[in-house]
Amino acid sequence: MPVDYSKFDAIEDSDEEKDKKDDKKIKKAAATPIKHVKCANCGDTESVLKACQRCKKVAYCGARCQRDDWRFHKRVCCPPKDAKKKEPPQKPKPPKKKPEKVESSDDDDDEPLTWYKHRETKLPDSNVTHVRLPSEENLNRKDSAGSAWNAAGTWEERDVLPKVRERIESVVKRVKERDFGSGVISVDRVKSVTGDASVGVIRGKARQFLDVKIEVAFRVRVGGDDQAYKGTLTVKDYSADAATEPVDVEVKFSDAARVPAHVRDAVRGALGRTGAVEAGAAGTFARDVAGALAAELLPGLKDL
């Protein structure tokens, strides 16, 4: 006689049995390939659908739909777990060797000795005073021209442009008036001094670096007239070699047209022309300024 088990249909499974059944369903669903019915972007069901090559979970009717939906799908797109490559098994590491115990032959102490055990050596106090001998480099090195922090005499450079500017102003103001017969030409002021001026120490020796542009304002007076006619004398690229080489100057007489015509040529001759001027030569106002700079400015650079 067959047994009727229908009476057990109403009995529910326990929680553990439910979990096991759910796990089996999930594994079976994961192993079963997904049947794509419609396009994940436009919902088309009639076109031939192609699954995503990475996750295989969604499909699209074309490349355009896949590109349009990528900004949303990229957040959840990931390869299946089975597609991950299994890492090769790592070789077991050899066991570390234990440090060998060091046996000590010291029998003075009964305490057990370890590898960090050491003996302290006590020496009697010495009355000898230790004197530090100078190194061979200090014995052979000569006195350096550098500052206190540069006793080794290596590269050192100091900006002295403000001091050079003051000295140029004092030298140029002492230039004497140039008398051209009908009047005089004199220095009004130093308009500007621009460029580089520094004192450097190279291998223990002091060296001067000078490359400046000097603009001197002058004024011309004719006869007993109190009216002054102004202009500018520019000394270009003035360097430490100006004592032996010509200096390039530029003369701009802005009030030349206002000067009386009968003395105009005399004024221009006394001022000098634009071009190279020798410092040692005399006869023009431009040469007077160049000679004063060469005689008083250049020798004083060593004292800066």
C-alpha cells in the first residue's frame, strides 16, 4: 500500500535548510547563461542583440546604444568571478634559521651570558691634554680675501651697486667746467646709474665686476646770460677696462636749437661727439667726464 506524504507539505523548512536551498539556486543561476531579451539602452527586442564583452550581463542592439549607456553601465560592469585568473601557488618559504648560541669562556660571573653581553673596560684617569693638530690643508692654505663665513676662499659675490652709484655721483660732480670761449659747460646732476657692480672672491682672490650705464645731465651757459640750455651725456657699458680701452658715449643736446646760432658750433665742439672716447685724452666735456671716472672711480673699486 503506497504511503501518503501529503500531510508533510504544510511543514516549513528550517532557516538553515532555506539558506542551503537559496545558495544552490544562486549558484545555479550564476552558472546559467543569461538570455538577453531586449536592448539595455533603447529596449529594442527585434534586433540581434550582442552581450557586453566584459560582464555578459547586458546586451545592446548596436555600438551606438552601448556607448550611450556606458556612463550608467560602467558603475556596475565587472567580469564574472569565474573569469578571474587564479594566482599561481606560492612556493613555501624555507624556515628561518635560529641564531646559534654563543658560548662564552668567561667564568668570572655565574650569571648566564647572552649575545649582547659585554665587558666594560675601566681605565685610570689620564692627565694628558689632547691638542688638535692643524690639517695639511690649513697649513698650506694662504689667507683668503673672503668674509668671515668664507674662510676657505671659495666663490663669494657681494653687490656694491649702491656704493658705486654714490661714488660716481661724487666724482662726476667734481668735474670742472668746460670753457668754450663764449660760455661754459658744467655738470648739473647724475640722472641714473644702472647695471651690475659687485665684488667677488674667487680662489681666495678679490675681483671687481663692473658693467654700468651712467647718465649725466649737463647745462650750457652762454656769456652773461642766466638762461641754461640742458642736455644729457650717456656713458654706455662702463666697465673696469675703461682705464685702458675707449669708452662709448652718446651726447644728446636737447636745447641745441635754442642756443644762439653764432655759438652753436662752438658748444657742439666743446661737448664732443657721440662715439668712442679715450679716457686719457682732453679737449671736450665728454672726455673730461670719462677721464674723471677712470682716475677716481676705478682705483677705488678695490676698497669697496
